Amino acid sequence: MTCYSTLEGPLGTILLTSDGTALTGLYFQGQRYAPQPGSEWVRRDDLRVFAQVRAWLDAYFAAQPLPVDLPLAPQGTPFQRAVWRQIVRIPRGETITYAELARRAGNAAAVRAAGAATGRNPISLLIPCHRVVGSDGSLTGYAGGLERKRRLLALEAGSVATCEPGTTIQTDTLAGA
């Protein structure tokens, strides 16, 4: 069963999905590859994980420290999960290239595959794929749209806030990829 909720954010409507415990998706309205709630989906605005995500997003968009640990459970291939695990490690306010991402994910020759995995990231912002750029630093490819990518990077560049020491986004489900 897929649980879902929606919320309004500074960059538009956001769809949240969960397995009931962990976050399985965070999609902007109009985002490429975003699923649409179906008849088998259950709206659950009261889920704890959705409240945690809302608190995280409020802090993120206010450029404040991100004090909330969040359980993430993105579904993907082993290579996609290896790429997403590396994306989570990109510090706020920094970017890396798709080539560097492929190298960090264990296959320097798989630049296009790393780009495709980045585009299929089901948990935008929390797995911050907007921090991945072209080899010349250009803003290429973002399933949520290049204008959102620009705005997210600008927000982070102007922010001195970082995660509090010891704060993590739980990525246990990314392990083993």
C-alpha cells in the first residue's frame, strides 16, 4: 500500500509518498517520473514521517539547521541506489559533476547511467540531486525543472546553515547497493 500526502511549498505543490514508516517519494508538481495517486493509494496526512518531512522542509527553505532524522526508503536498482547514496553525501551549498558522481558510485565510465539514476531519484531535496551539475558547471538535467534547480542552488549558496553535528538522514535502505 502506498500512503501519500501533499503540501504547498515555496516551489509549488509537493507529493509525499510512504510505505507507512519511511519516506519513499518526494515529488514536485509536474516533475518528470512523478507517480500519480491511484485508487489503491491511501491519503494519510497524519503519518509521523510526513510530519518529519514537513519540519525538515520548513527548516530547509528557511535556511536553518536541519535537525530532523528521516527514514528514507527509495526503490531502485543496485546502481541507482549506489548513485543516490553518493548524492546524499554532497554537502549543502556544494555541487559535483555527473562524472564525479559516477566515479564515487564505483563506475567512472558510467556517466550517462549516473545521470539517468539521478533523474530517477524518487526523493527530491532529501536526496539532493539538484547538487549534480554538468562537467562545465552548467545546470543540466533536473526532473523538477531547471528553474527549481537554480532556485535551490541559490538558496543553498546564500545559506550558512548546515546540518547540526550528528544529524543524519537515515539511508539504511540504500545500503547494500
